[in-house]
Amino acid sequence: MTDKTAYIDFDGTVVNVFPRYFKILNEYLNHDYDGQLVFENFVRQKRDGIKEHEIVKKTLGIDIDIEKYVNFKRARLEDKEYLKEDLIIGNPHKAYAKLKGLGYQVNLLSQRRKPDNLLWEISYLNLKDCFDNISTVFPTSNNAKLEYLKDIAKKEDIIIGDSPLDMECATELGIRGWFVESGLLKKERLAAKVQVAENYNMAVQGLSMNA
């Protein structure tokens, strides 16, 4: 039984969520306003840290009702129809095999409001054999992942993810953190000093080189 664990984020790390976010925002614009965004421009501005209502204002000159949009987005973000838009990043099966070869238990740790739909998505994308365990935490105003990990993380563990929350876990828990640039933010927007990789596979490759 291995005594070290790799905690892997899902959205932005294992799957590309930009198509899902883009579809929801454009559907909202099509429903309530006369305007559509261009995918490449949306991705670029989103990764620059620009909020979605600001992207709409900057690109289309439209002031959307922020509260109404947030409710619209939240009602759809984890529905199966939209989860089908997610695309697998790289080769999670290869990353899993390499982590196992390095002696890690591979645990998926994701923030989700609908855990059953995450399980459905993992099955839909044929990723069930990429993880030894799957855990979800409900998004809160604090760092729900940190609260989950604070009593179980060990110094030998690692966390790989695309968000400042993932890297906060690494900093606060004193474990190794790998930030992947395949998600919603660029590395320049990180406050934490952590290792950076292009994607999940490259993070695991870097880990194996430093093992």
C-alpha cells in the first residue's frame, strides 16, 4: 500500500472546460441579447483574468445583468448537456500510469455541486481507470479543498491543478504543488511560488525527473 498520494484536479487539469463555459455564455447572450462572442477571443480574455460580464462589455458593448447571468450559468454549468462539451487534455491514462510507477495513490479531488454528474462525466469520457479514488467537495466561500485535505495530507503528497485554490493547498499544507497552464488562468496570475507545467502530463513528467 503506497503511503503517498497525488491529488489531481479535474476541470482545467484533466479536461478543457472552455467550450462548456463558452457555450453557456453565448446561449445566455442569444437568449437575452443580440450578440455572440468569438471562441478564441473569449479564451484569451478569460485566461487574462477578465470576468465574463466584463468580456461581454469589452467585446460587444453590452451591460448584462450579472446576477441573472450567474444564476443562468450556475443552473447549467454541471448539467450533462454542457459537460459533454468538455475535452480531454493530453493523455490522463499515461499520467496515471506514470504516477503509479512513482508510487503514488492517484486521487481525483474536484469542487462540484453535482457529484453524481462528475461520476457520469468520468464514465462518459472513459476516464474511470485514471484514478484510484474520486472525491468531491462542495464549493464554499473558503477553500473547500484545503478544509478537506488539512487533516489527511502528508508531506510526501502532491497536488496538481489549474487554480490558485489548488496552489493554496500546497502552500498551506507544505506539500508539492504543480500548477498547470491548461486551465482558466495564466501562471502570471498566481501568488504562490509553485512549479509550473504546460499540462497534467508535463507536470507528471517533471515530477518523475525530480523524483
